[in-house]
Amino acid sequence: MSNTRILAALGLATSLALTACGSSGTPASETKGSPAQQADSGEFTLPTAAAYFNTTCPAVAAKPATDKEFTYWSMWTKDEPQGKVVQYIADCFTKQTGVKVNIQWLGRAYLRQNLVPALNTDTVPDLFDQDLTNVKAAIVQPGGTQPVDDVLDMKTGDGTVREVLPAAYWDTPAAKDDAGKQFSIPYIVMGDAWWYNKKQVAALQPPKRMDELFALFDSAKKAGRSAVALDGDISYYAAWFFEQAAARYVGPGGLAKAAQDKTGQAWKSDPGFQKAAEYTAKLGGYLIDGWDAAKFPQIQQRWADGDADFLFMGSWGPTETREYLNKQGGGDAIDYGSFQYPMPEGATHDVIEVQEIGFSVTKKAKHAEAAKAFIAYFLNKAMLAGVPAVADSLTPRKDLPVPSDIADLKTALDDPAKTHMLFMDGLDGIAGGKFAEQVFFPADNDLLKGKLTGQQFVDKLAAKTAEFWKTQH
């Protein structure tokens, strides 16, 4: 499916998102002994990136009985940080089991370009990875995967998969097929937040209500800075503001349900959509000058330079902006802080967006046993530590230290009071992405630019949604 969200999260706009994630640039905690030894002793601090690649390979708790090799198609490239972590874990797995891991580094677009065409052949990988929603639409629905429920009860070396991964990250419809069977086991987690520089916005108290958020914006303007940075040429980034407010009114699935209402009237029947649109229209007045004319990542870089106080961005935001500052030289550094979108007045759904990257096993896998054992081994604490230590990314494990710049976000993601929902509520994947491109994004841009009121916005969405579905066959 044509998915703007995944392009954004996994290397959108010239591959700077997760594709560029490297070590944080801020020192990680030094290890006391190897990560494997720490895991065994119950003590664990995040290693430096360099120290991680000297980790003693832990024993494999779920060792394949018969398979001597398996094939893995990866969404990463070999030289990017995530790819280096994957290769190290694969080498450890081979060292401890004798099972060869045949990795093909295919990059982000391989599901459509490589795996989908291969489904009708016998040349398929045993194991592959990608974002859960992409996999579900492109591979699961055509019947290309097999259940991996049994992996949940496999030992990682420090507990079963079920024990070390919070249920909120796997016991979810996003990770299950239509029959309720698990098709993916996550190993990377992405979220989003309002980001700010603690050195520029001192002593900030995270806003709990929208009026408190707008008060922060007003303070920025009084200080002679812009309030909100936005690279508006990325439609998904621009749509975040309405979607965040609306989801808190209508709950997970509410936006997607309205988008699929062929009459279009769902946009008008729930008053939460208009309320969210009114907040969004107001927020549009605080956007940095040029937000709708610049080319990514120019505005994001202006935020890093201090031209604006706030940036709503995914968990890859600190990595991208830090890399920009590092390339600029001069020693400038951001002390990253973040907070979640506050609750609009009258909203009742305390939601948080989460996107997961996980492992899946193909239906035609010839070496499913080894592939599943590798998944369990990958989630061993000492092995999975490479994701935050080297790639500055989040994992679903609660017991792994988190890079300081994304610690607040991880705390929010792990908060049991918050309900997980997909990025954009899956809105941008509907009708292969055509609904968002043809209906939602244009209306949303007009709302942010002040061309539509909240009422006009929902009226336009209702009319355009009905028109859209009349043309679909």
C-alpha cells in the first residue's frame, strides 16, 4: 500500500528518519562487565555503541533442533546502525548455534518490490521484518505469513518473549491477522511527541490542557521566536495536529472509521471532529513563517537552530536534528525534552501513537524453526540493547535503559493508563493511501493555512469523502 506514514517514519524525505539513526552523540552509560554478564547478574546499564559490538554472545535458550540455516530479508541496509546491530546479533546466533543466517539487505521498499512478487513462488525468505501495518496490508492479507504465537512462549535467555515484552506491544489487533493469530513480534518501537530544547524553554511544565499548550506558544512569540516548527511539504507531519486532537475525542479507530464511511457523514455526526478542527485552525496561527513553502528538513533545522520553541515529531526527531547540528559544527547541542499532546476540552480518550517494527515468518518458510529461534534470541536483553545503544531507537522491553533524549517518550509509551493507537490511526493507509492524498491532506492543509474554519473543514471532508468512495471500485 502507498503509505505516507511509513515513508515518514522510515526514511521519509531523503532517508533521514530511522535510516539515519545513529548513536545518540550523547555518552551512554559505561558497562560493568559485558551486557550478557550484567543481564545474568540482574544489573544492566546501556553500553556505548562501541562497547556493544564487544558484547559476549549470550547462550541461545531456544536452539533449533534440525535447521542449519535460514534466509532473512531485511528492511535495513548493512551499513546503517540498525543493520549493524542485526548483523552482530546474527553473528552471535550463528556462533552459538552453528545455524547460518543468510541476510539480504533490501531496504524500505522491498515488501512491494521483492516480497509481494515472491509470494506466488517458492523463493521466499524464512524471516522478514517491517512495520506491522505495512506487513498486514501487503503480506498478511494475501496469506503470506504463518502464525508466530509459539514464539511468545520461547525463551530469550532471560525470560520468555511473553514475559519480557509488555502485552501492549504484541497483544494488539495491529500484530494479529483476521483469525486473531500473531503474525509479528516487535523489536523496535516508534512514538511521537512535542519536542523542545530545555536550554531554550526553561522549567517547562508539560501542559495537560490545550489552553496550557497555547500559553506556551504565546510565551514563545513574546520572546520573539516562532512557536511551532513544521516542514509542511510532508503531508503527514502537517496532518498530525488535527489527528492528535481528534483521536482524543473519538478514540482509536475513530478516524479510520470516519474515512471509510462512504456517505461521509461520520465527519459531521461526531462533534469531536469539529472541535479538533477548531483547535487545529488556532494552532495554524502559531506556525513558523515559511512552513508551507520550505523543503524538508529546512524547518526542522530551523527549530534545531532555535528559531522556534516546539516541534511535533516522531521519536527519530532528536537523532535527525542532532546529526544536523553535528554537521554544522560549532558545538551546539540540544537538551531534548518532550511531552505528549494535551487533552482537548471534553475529550475522554488518553491515547498515544505507537508504530512497531517486527519480525514475521513467511507461510512457505522452509526453516521456520530457526527463524523463530532467532526472533527469541534477538529479544535477549544483551542483544536488543544494540537498538538503543547503537541506533538511538526505542524497544518494547521495559527493562532496557533508554537514551536520555527519548526517555520521556518511552515512559509515556509504557504508561498503562494510555491506550495505544496506530500512527495516523491508519488513516493514511486507507485505499492504498489514496484517501489521504486526495481527500484528507488537501483539506488539512487548507485548515492550517486559515482557508477553512472548523465547520467548513468537516463539511469539506464529508463531501469529499462521499465523492471519493463513489469513484472507488
